[in-house]
Amino acid sequence: MKLLRFGDRGVERPGMVDADGIIRDLSSVIEDVAGDVLGDEQLERLRAVDASTLPIVPAETRIGACVGQVGKFICIGLNYSDHAAEAGMALPDEPVVFFKATSAISGPYDDVEIPRGSVKTDWEVELGVVIGKAAKYVSREDALSHVAGYCVVNDLSERDFQLHRSGQWVKGKSCDTFGPIGPWLVTRDEVEDPQNLDMHLEVNGRRYQDGSTSTMHFDVATVISHLSQFMSLQPGDVISTGTPPGVGMGQKPETYLKAGDRVTLGISGLGEQSQNVRPSE
């Protein structure tokens, strides 16, 4: 299934994509694409719904983040061997873990804001993993059974805030609009191998990132198992698993987003995002 959320920011409603690619309103079946709805039993119930009986969502309706009520937005840094090389950093012995504030979450087609004082706003296409079943001290072998599905994430970053303003990376990762998620949550049964997905990102039509999840240093199962040794993962938590090479910081000369730019990114089978870039209000 492809699940999503639509409507104005803060009052999004649940939806699903039918066999013809039409968005249908799931409000009569569930309250939101969030929490316990993401468990296997509930997802099986949704699979039994006849989508043709549900109201059609008008095509011009805003699409929100594909997961609601996100408790934790966890990110993994330096998780692609080729990206670590372009950053001039050694591959870590364990996953590098940091957080984005959940207030950074936005829809896949919402504008991206350049924050005040920014000089280095960067892009990062990433595979997002949505937890469906609570995970605590899980093995790598059992880890993927805790996944509800996968999605596209743009892990936007302000590199000057991140690297030169002291403290943890969270400063440069948590600005408003720095976490577009979606357009869909694609349930795990539709993703045969999360380590074999093509990824791309373009700015103003120029391809900067063209990679694959096959070059992850720590695969999805390892990341989930590792995180669960330090914190419980709850239904609706989102893990952004790192980016392939081609980020702005890795260009020569370095290249960053500016007002008026348009970013387009996607992952095979998981859909595509696009954002216009503007100054922060």
C-alpha cells in the first residue's frame, strides 16, 4: 500500500493511493497515518478496504508529511561510503546518530525556507524508515519486522550551523521546513529489498545526487537494531538513514541553496518530492 496524508498543515487527513494512482480519503476508516495504525494487524485491515468505495481527494489538494504524530525523528550520519569520502571523513565504527526536531517536518511539496543568517543550506536525499512495531533490544535478524514502511526524506542541513556554531549537529538540521517526508509511506511488503533502491536529487534541473542504498555503510536492519540498544523505537518514529554523495558541501566550489531554487528528489518505488526555496518569514 501507499499511504499518505493530505490537507492543510496541522489538520491533515489520512489517505491511500488506489490501483489507478488516485488518492482516496481514508478518514472514515482511520483517524491518521500514525501510531498503532502502522502495526501489521492494522495495515492488514487497511489492505482489505475496497479503495474504489472511498471518496476521491481533489488533485489540487496539498499533500502533507506521510506520517503524523512523529515521536522521534532520528538521523544517521556518514552512512554512505562514497558520501563520507566526499566529506573527507572516515567511516564510523558505529552508526553516527543525531536528531532533527519534529517541528522541521513538512510536506513533500511544501516550500523550503532558507533560515535567517544561513550561508550554507544544503540538500540530502535519504531513505526514510517508519517504525510500525515497538522495538527494544531487537536483533539485526528481526529488525525489519518492526518496519511499517519506507519513504523519501530530504534531510536539509545548514552546514555552518551544523559544523561551526558549537554543540551538536541538531542546530543545523532542525530549522523549520528542513524535514520534507513523503509523498507516500510505502508499506514494507512493496519494498523487496531496501538495500537496492536508486536515489536521485536535482537542483534547478541539474542532477547532483545519483546513488543507491546499496552503498550504505550500515544497512537498515543494522541501524534499527543498533538504535534499539539505546532507546525504544515506537510506532511512527522516523529514521532517516543517510545520503549518497553529491551534496552541496561536496561540490567544488561548494554550492548551496538560494531563494528561487527548485529541488526535486526521489527514490525508486517511493515517489518523488519537489520544493521551491524561499527566504524564511
